[in-house]
Amino acid sequence: MTSSLHSGDPLVVVDEVQLTLGSPAGPVNILRGISLEIAAGETVSLVGPSGSGKSSLMMVLGGLERPTAGRVRVDGHDLGHLGEDGLARLRRRAVGIVFQAFHLIPTMTALENVALPLELGGHRDAFAAAAQGLDAVGLGHRLDHYPAQLSGGEQQRVAIARAFIGRPMLLLADEPTGNLDGATGSLVIDCLFEQRARHGTALLLITHDQSLAERCERQIRLADGRIIDDRRTAPLRLGAARRAR
Amino acid sequence: MTPSAAWLYPFRLAHRELRGGLGGLRVFVACVVLGVAAIAGIGSLAASLAAGIAGDARALLGGDVEARLAYRPADPAEHALLARSGALSEITQLRAMARTPDGKRQSLIELKAVDAAYPLYGRVVLSQLQDLGAALGPRNGVFGALVAPAILDRLGVKLGETIKVGEAALQVRGTIVREPDAALSGLILGPRVIIAAAALPETRLIQPGALVSYDYRLRLAAGPDAASWIAAARAAFPRAGWQLRSFADAARPLQGLIGRLAQFLSLVGLTALLVGGVGIGNAVRGHIAAKTTTIATLKCLGGSTRLVFAVYLIELLALALLGIGAGAALGALLPLAVRPFLAGMLPASARLGLYQAPLAVAALYGLLTVLVFSLWPLAAIGRIPAGALFRDLVDRRRWPVPLAAATMTAALTAALAALVIATAQDRALAWWFVAGAIGAFVIFRAAGAAVVAGAGKLGRPRRPLLRLALANLYRPGAPTAQIMLSLGIGLTVMVAVALVEGNLAREIGGRLPAEAPAFFFIDIQPDQLAGFEEIVRGTLGARFDEVPMMRGRITRLNGVPVEQAAVMPDARWALRSDRGLTYAAGLPAGSRLVAGTWWSPDYHGLPLVSFDAGLAHGMGLKVGDSLTVNLLGREITARIANLRAIDWRRLGINFALVFAPGTLEGAPQTHLAAVYLPHAQQEALVRRVTGRFPNVSAIPVREALQAVGRVVGLIGAAVRLTALVALAAGALVLGGAIAASHRRRVYDAVVLKVLGATRRAILAGFLIEYGLLGLLAALIAGTLGSVAAVFVVVRLLRIDWVFLPGPLLATLGLAMLLTLGLGLAGTWRALGAKAAPYLRND
């Protein structure tokens, strides 16, 4: 699977997306007609109260949840046209995801966790690249440690290295510092922005932290499944992104 | 809280806990149900059969008592005693040949000539409703014959047509559906033919020395009971040489056989319960792990470890009782379910009813097994601190098991072993089982640990999914060792049973062409020997061995009546009825002298006898001791000159008792010939011999062995079926482990999908894991099962061991099918699971 993106096209296009999930109390409307675009290399923060639909929107963009209505295009591919395995291949190539709970595979070392996406893609130099990636997040000395042997901050940095190893076009980060203390959290965020800048990756960052949200060029506010505010906080630096790629 | 309320409190808490549903304890209940049902079922079936035999014992024997004489009918004095003791029925039994009138087709038959009083008990069921006496009586001067259905096929005759038995022509008037006294008639080599006693002289089969059994059955008149009558008869005619049996005596060997088979099957059933025990332990371990928060909360709120332990023990015991009840109920229904299948195979029908003893034993087995396997994991409750609520405790230290739990587990294991031994009919077998079970658990536990360690040492393969598969085998808390244990034991039993059965079948069927004779010809009269020899020598490629033969009963050992002599159980059979005997100048082929010396070929002196070394050992006899044999009412006491080790597997002629020349030559006798000849000549030879000598019978060795083989096959099928229950228990444990790891597998699958793995790749990884598990379990089970089979085949059955790859490969295939099948079923759902719920932040 290759990129179908034409020059000047936005990297992500979300068009009137709705998501309704069943619950014991009846259907719940999570997303109620979301439309937005994210340009390549753009950094966007997604803020809003709990239950406003932030994580659900991120899941939809990552192809981990299918919308009830509407269309989503990522890197030129309509997600609705892709099957389960097609979505997996798209993520392998173009989308990196960082979760609040890290989601590392407990039976694999840090190096193996990071190498995994490249290995799945059949890259021969997966381990060399993974070692570099871990070195870049300051964990070059922790290659053979298992997740249980790492601190929370270290685990999240492994997750960041893993998310960037495939040089994705888009990084989705769901409250990456939510499980970490303040100092560790800012270390991890610095690491994340540094990696993003190095690879020129577009970033969609879900956060409750307003100061963190303001480090992004654009801020989208969700409430009750709708976008209630979408404003630019810094000029778009598309050039940097493209140059990096 | 009042003392009674304090006592009840753990029960109330346990009740509240149970309201949450069974959760992971479903496997716990299933393992208990399966194991208890197997043991209760086998026990109930055995009890109902034993009751059936006891109830039908008179019909099985055909009377309250039976006096059986070989070669000769009762003399007038003996007959007078019989006749005045009650209602008397006289039956004559012998082997003979039935032929078509043109002599073209013939078959060995078990001929039974009955009088009008037959049967004293029970009833002969015929395919066509007719009176037995009328069916057998003369019509237009021709007597009737009732035949087993096989005769119609073998001779190609229909009802109403004529067959010849000896020199008599008989009209086939019906086929026998059920013969009440068939089971105790002795070894049945041919189909049954019943004729009227009045028709027997016409056959001219009763010749001097012919192998004829005269059976006198009595329905005793009111007065002495069966045992007293027998004692009186024995005292009245001490030298009659008759075999006297009461209905209870006669039923005993059959009940013993069923008892032994039931014990063997019960042990296999117990194996299923023990294998299920592993699943029980796993389920309890998983349950306690899942209840960490609840346990920590109870402790936070002031609950003592003892209280919490009591709560979960009560909960488990309640579920165990539920499982035991369901298992016992299923077991109690087994006789009802299998009765139709057994109807044709067994002489007596199962007597349905609720047999409490086997159900109680099964319940006790179930309860002890639950406790043995539950206490150890339950002890983990003591290690869960109240602080587990506030810290995400992942305690990976290996804690020593508390002494109290270890001691209790050891005591309960000993109680379980004691129960196995106490309820066993064959204590030695029970001891072997206990030792074997403990050995198997130790070996498989060690093998499981070795596999876990080995998988860890294999390094880190470059292929990520292979790496994941290997890691899943040795990650902390992986159930690899338990799965190896449970699946491995079930598979070991399957392999051992299949290999033993295969070797036995090969021994019975496979060795035949090379070494065994094609036929034994019996009842050759001395004056027919020359003619018989002429026929055999005139047949291309035929040769024969021949010996004089008579039958007699061993009545005294060193002068002590056999009823009072101390004889080991494995030698008693030789004293129950008549034995064949012969005399010879030289050492018979297939024998090896192990004690004493062989007499000179021209020996003439006091009676000497050569005896089977194994039987002599069982009867406590040695060279120089004396043995008394009753031959046609005459007692002959001979000194044991030597002992022989006899290779019965050659299937040539051999006798346990061989007399020196000079003693038996004058006794009425016939000749027994073993004929070796190519298959193509067989039918023609039998036709020529029986055509010329209608009184001579041909016993086809292959068919006789096939009859034995069928019995072995039936027993093998029963054992295999029960072993399958053990394997099913192993599958349950595997299924339970897969279910327990379901959440982790879904998580692995979801994270792998997030990282771009396709479903095919993820599935391949899971299948590698299960394939490896199945392969390793099968390899170890194959090795252990083969070792067990070698032991049984070489040491217990004393036959040659041949490695048979077929059963091994079948087991390997079964193991792979089972693990891959269950693994696939378990992971399929994991593959299809939606990612989002697992990835959302709590």
C-alpha cells in the first residue's frame, strides 16, 4: 500500500463523521457529525471534557473504530473502503499511535517492541533501526529490558519510539502523559515533540493540559461529540514537515 | 456477633460471592463432573452387571447345582443320588463337525444334547416361536436341530433343510437367539447346535475317550442348600472326579472378571479425574488471582486470612458438591444408556437400579481430588496484602507454600491413594497405579518445567510472531507446564493402550502364519490314526504332530485334596475343571526342562509326571512331590519327576501334565493332531478327514484366535473409550487455560493490529504456540506411553515387543488436532475482537 495523497491535499479528511455505540441503556451518540482536515506535518491538539468523544475520534482516525456515518480519508485512503487487514497495513506504513496506558507487549523486550512494526512490514534492518529509535528517546541502555522492568516514563518513551519507527505521516497520541507524574510527563512530551519535529509527522494530541495543547499549532475543542472550537494558535509550518520527509 | 452467627458468617460471604456467577470456575465444575461421572458410571455399570449375574446365576448355571463329568456319564449309584435330590436335567456337550449332506461344507460346532427337563431355569429364546421339545423331537423319523445363526451362513442351509452331525441327519428347525446357560459352558470355539438327547446316539460321536462332558443340573428339592448338597455329594462319592458347582460358585468367576475389568476401567476413570485435577488447580489459581481486589478489600475491612480462606474454600466446596452431584447423576444413568449395546455381548443383562456404593466411592474420589488440587492455590490468599488495593502489585517472587497447606495436601493425597487401594479388588494393581500416577505427575511436571526453560533458552528468533509464540510458552504465569501435565497424561494413557492392544493383536493375529498349525483335529480314535495319517500325508505340503490325549482332574497335591490346598490365585484355574493330559517318552517340543531330569525313553516303573513349572510354583509343588489325577473315576498318584517351562505361544501341542510311559497307555484315549498345511489345501483336508471320520472334529486355529482377538478387541475398546475420557479431561484443562488467557490474547492481537499486523500473521503466531505445545506434549507422551507399553507387554503379558509407529503417529495427530483445534477456536474470537474497548483509557 502506497500513499494516494496528491500534492496540496490534506493528510486527514474527516467528513460528517458520526459514531453511535450500543449500551445497556440504549444507543449512545458519541460523535455527532465531525468534519475536519489535518495537513501534513501539522500539529493539532484535541481538548474537551471527559466523554466529549476525543478518544473515539482518535480511534476512528486510526481505523480502530468504524464510524456509523460519514467518511474518513487518511493519506489519500478512504478508511471505509479498507478491510481489517488493509487498515492494519495502513497503520503499519502511515499511522503511529501512542496510548496513555503504553500498550507494550509484556513478553517482548524494549528493542523487540520497537522493532515490531518494521518486522511486520518485512524490514531486514528492523533491529538496527529500533536500537537507533530507542537511542533517540534516551533509552539506548535499556534495549533488553522488559516492560515490567521499566518505569512508566521509560515505557512511554519506548511506545513513542515504536510509534515513530515506521516514519508515519500521522501520529495519534491519546493523553500520553496521563499515567505519568508532572516531571516525567514533560520529559516524555519533549521527547514526543522532538521526534515529531525530526520526522515532520503530523500530530493529533489528545490532552487535558491546556499548556500542552498550546504547544500545537492548532487547537480543536470537542464537546458532546461536536467541534465547538477550531482555532490556530501558531502559523502552520508545512515547509518544515515536507523538508524532513 | 453471636458464636453461631460467627460460624455462619463465612457461609454468608461465600453465598454472596457465588451470586457473581461461576466465571472461570466453569472449568472447575466441568472437570469434577467429567471425572466423577466416569468413575460413578463404571462403578454403577459394574454393580448393575454383578447384580444381573447374581440374579440370573441359577439360569446361567442351569440349576441350583451342577455335577460335571468328563468322558463318562454318571454311574447308577451317582445317578441315583442325583435323581433323588430334586428335579434333574442331563446335558451332554462336545465339539463336533456339522456338514451339509453332500459333505461339501462343514463347520466346527459346539454340540449340546438336552433332555426334556432342560432348561431348569431361564428359557431358550428361538427366532421362531415354538416349543423347545417339539422343535428338537423327531418328525418323520428325523430329529430337529436348533442352531446359532452363523451355522446357516457357514453351511449355506436354510431353516427346514438337513445337516449332518456325526452320522445323524438333523433338520434345522430354528435359530437360537438366547441360551440362558451359554456363558458358563466353557470356551466356545464354534457356533452352538442344540439337539435332543435322544438324537445323540444317532450321531455315533460318543466313542471311547471322546472329549465329552456330561452335565447334571439339579433344581434341589426343599432341604439342604446348594453348598451342603455339594459337600454331601463329595463325601458320598469321593472318587467320582466330578466337578461340583453351585450357582453361586459358577457366577463367581464371571463376577470376578467383571470386577477386575471394572477396577481397571475405574483406574482409567480416576486418571481422568486426576487430569481434571490439574484443571481444577488452574481454575482455582485463576479465580484467586481475579479476586485479588475483593480479597484485599475484605482484608482492608478487617477480615482475617483465615476468614477469607474459609469463604473461598466454602465457595469451592459448594461448587464441587454441585459437580459431584451432577457427575454421580450422570454416572448412575450410564447403565441405562449402555444396556442396549451390551445386551448382545454379555450373558446376563444389567439390573438397573440406584447403586449407592459406587456413587459414594466416586463422590469421595471427587471430593478428595478437589481438595488435593485446590488447597495449594487457595493458600495464595494468605499472600494477598490489603495494600494490593492501593498499589498495582505484581509480585513475581516465588513464595513457599504454607506448611499447613502443604501438609494438608500431602495428607489428602495419601487419603486418595488409600481409597484407591482400599476399594481395589487387585491390590497389587492399585499400588502400581498409585506409584504410576505419582510418577507420571512428577515426570510431566518436570517435562513441563523443562519445556518452559527450553523455550526461554531457545533465544529470540528473528521472526516476531515465532518469538511471541515462544515467549507465550515461558512468560510468567504461562500455563504451559499444567497443559503439558494434563494433556500429556491423557495422551500417555492413549499411547500405552494403543501400543499394548496393537502388540496383543499382532501376537494373536500376526505371528500366526509362520508358526501356528492350521487345525487341531480332536477325538481321533486309535484305530482311525493310520487312516488319518494317510490322508494328511497325501495332502500336498501338510505335516502333523500327534499325541494321545485324555482329560482328568487334579484332585490332590501331595495327598491334600485341592479344595484344602493353599494355591496362589494365578494357578487356581488349573484346578477348577478337567485338564488335558498325555504321556510321552521324550521331552515335548516347545518345552524346556527347568528342574529335575527327563525319564529314559523306555521307562517303565512307578507313575512319574512332568508338570508346568509356573503352575507347580503356584501350587507350591516341587520335584519329588506327588500329584493325584482323577481319570474316569480312577485316581492315579504320580511323583513329579521334573518341571518344564512351556512356550504356549508356539500354539503347537503341549500339555501342562505329561506322564511317563507305562501309566496311561491302557486308559481310554483319543488322539490329538496339530496339522500344518498351506491355506489352499485346508478346506479339502478337512472335508476328506471329516468325510471319512465323522466323529473327528477340526478346530481352525485362526478362527479360535479370532474369537479370542474379538474379546481382546472389545476389552481394548472399553479401555480406549475410558482413556478418551482422560484425554477429554486434558482437553478441558487446555480449553480452560485458553479461556483464562483469552483477555491477554485479545490484548496481544489488538496491539499487534495497531502496529500493523494482519489477522493471518497473528493467527499464525498463535497456531505456532499451540502447535509447539501439542507437538511437545505428544512427543513426551509418546515416549512415556511407549515405555509403559513395553513394561506391560514384556513384563506383564510376557510377549515380544514390537514398536508400532501407527498408534504413535495417530496420537501425535490427535494431540495436534486437539491443541490446534482448541487453540484456533480460542483465538478466533480474539482475532475478531474490536480494538477500541481494549485501548481506551480507564
